[in-house]
Amino acid sequence: MLEAKTPRCGLKASPHIESRVKTLKKQAMAIAEMFSVGSRFSWNDVDKMVVAEKDVFDLWVKSYPTACGLRNKPFPHYDTLLEIFGKDRANGLGATTPVAEEEAIESTEATAANDVDQSIAFEEGLDGIDFSSTQPQPSPQGTSQ
């Protein structure tokens, strides 16, 4: 399709389009991160851009270089990109420590071992029980008693 629109341009979908998508994702996530920290940043919905005081933004860029150049820069597809990439962003929900993970694994293994022990004990407890029926069994069809 790219070749049909721009013949002899030499551009290929990979890596050019993939690179652009990666850049847009980084920028959209950087903007989302700005809004998650508080009211130091705002969104101009008319011009579709991040609004912040220069010193606040410059301080932010020192910690988050991906945000460089996003202040007062129109980003018209932010809402759409957030819908697409929003779930890719880490939010801390479900995060656990390695110690908690180790405890969960040990607990699961202990529960499984206990279930096996109970099953073996149950089967061993059945050894002394007579399961023969005390009631007469119906005779097979066609035979008489």
C-alpha cells in the first residue's frame, strides 16, 4: 500500500512505520505520566497540547527525557493513542515483591503436598473395609433363581 501511494520512495513499513508507532507510544505514555502526578500539568483540549509552566516542565524532562519537546506541542491523537496503548502502561496493580511471590509458591506447594498426603491416607483407610454387598444382586436377564 505504501508503494502504491508513493511509488519509488523506497520506504518500507518496517522499520519506518514501526519506529513511528514506537515514538508515538512513548510520547503518549509520557503525557499520561505527567497527568498522573498531580495538577502541575494541564491539557488544552482545544489545541490538544500539554500546558505547564516552563520551569515545571524543564524539571520534569530531567527525570523523563521522553517528554522533551511535548510542552505546547499539538498532540491531536492523544485520546486515540491512549485508548490503544493505555493498557500497556504499568500502574502498580497486582505488583508483588519477590518475597511475596516466593511465599505464594511455597504455600501452593505445601497445599498440593497436603492434598496428596490426605489422598494417600484416605486410600489406606479403605484397606480394611469390606465393600461386598449384603443385598442380593438382581439376576441377569433370562436366568431364574
